Amino acid sequence: LIPSYPELVTSLDYEAELAVIIGRDCKNVCERDAAACIFGYTVLNDVSARNLQTEHNQWYFGKSLDGFTEDEIPYPPALSISSTVNGELRQNSNTKYLLHSISEIIAELSQGMTLLAGTIIATGTPAGVGMGFDPPKFLKSGDVVTCEIEKIGRLTNMVK
């Protein structure tokens, strides 16, 4: 379940994302060595409270309320990624279109910071999130969100 926080959140949104799971502690990784740091991948719904996100200089608060939260897939992954809300297709793209490659992301994050084994990195979301529609299509209580990535699986959550 995705808590809706009706007293706090006025613009609840979804983001289907490929999540990268780090397999070993790593620091100061160069892009060519990044793939060796990866344990695997999973589907992530990067739920966002857009009103909180836009009211703060940093986006962490709008993405961090409680409850939001390689060997078989060629590197770099080029996988279909999609989301639906109540069966309506909202996002439909491919992970090969990430703005920053997984190697770039790992290399940048590991500069001066140790990425511990088990760290989960969200890689970004394709077009089609609720705030991108005119008018916006934010989530409400009872909505069912499904995020899916080819060869990885499907994550389905209901908004409480």
C-alpha cells in the first residue's frame, strides 16, 4: 500500500524506475568499472509528494515519507519500462533512454562516497508521470499503480 497522507500531500505521484542494486562496497569507481559493482536490478516506484517536493530546495522530503520507498540481463540494460494507473498506460519507454547511463551514475555517486553492498540506486523515470499531464493526473485513494520492467517483473501498489 502507498499511504496517501491526505492531510499533508495534495499531489501524490508515481515514477516507474529501474533500480540498480550495488553488490560490493565501492568508492571512486570509473565508468568502465561500474558494471562490476552491480549485483542486480529491480523495479522501483519512486512515489513522490509533488507539493512537498516543490516546496523544499532539496527533493528528499517529497520522496521519502514512510512507505514510499545482472548476470541474466546484458549490460547496459535496454529494457521496456512502463506504468499504468487503474489500467491506463501512463509511462511507456525503454531504459536505454536514461539521461545518464548506469555507469555514469555509479561513477559520479562513488566519488568521495562509499556505495555499500545493498545500496539501491534509482536511475530516473521516463515521461508520463502525473505532474506531466495538463491538467495533472495525481494519485488518489483507491488508485492502483503498476510499474513493470521487461525481464525483471512488475510492482503493483494501491493508494491507501
